Amino acid sequence: MPKDYARTDRISEQIQRELAELLRLEVRDPRVRMVTLTGVDVSRDYSHAKIYYTTLQGESPEVQQGLERASGFLRSQVAHAMKLRVTPQLHFVYDASVERGAHLSQLIDEANKGESS
């Protein structure tokens, strides 16, 4: 089984690279301009991929709509670039971990300031 997981990891990483490049160079929708992809999870049968993303302005329904609107184009481009037997359906999920990390860092800084006063 470990070999199988290594393959899904490699495919996930390649999908993330392809999508990041496509979003940067090909997608013209202004709603998805400042999107950063943070990870990709591909199902074991390669039929679905969860694409985790974050944005500078936080979670936004407009960004989600823009990504969903572009998903057909993105999927066809990934299929062309990667030549997989099955091209996964793309599901975009907002990744709040970056936001939570920044918030926790801010709380720690504030706590440290309070101690040094």
C-alpha cells in the first residue's frame, strides 16, 4: 500500500503545480487573481480532488464562485497536461489554517507584550 500513497501524493503535488500555473497565467477571472493554493488531496481512485486555497482578503463567496466557474476549464487543462486515465473532479475548499495561524501568532505577540510590561 505505501507505493499507492506515494503515487497519490505525487499526483496531488503535480495537480497543485499545474493549477497554480493555470490560475496565474490562463484564468482571466478577476475574482481568482489573488488565490494561493495550499494543498491538494486526491481520492484513492483519482475521481475527486479537494483543492485547498487561501486569499489575502479571507474567505469570500465571490472567490469560491470564480473558482467553481473556472473548474471545468481547469480540469480540462489538467487532463491535457497530465494524461491521467481518470481526471479528478475539482472541489475547491477554503483553507482557514493560514488565517488561524496569523491570529494565533498575533495572540502570542500580545501575550508576550503583556508579560514584558
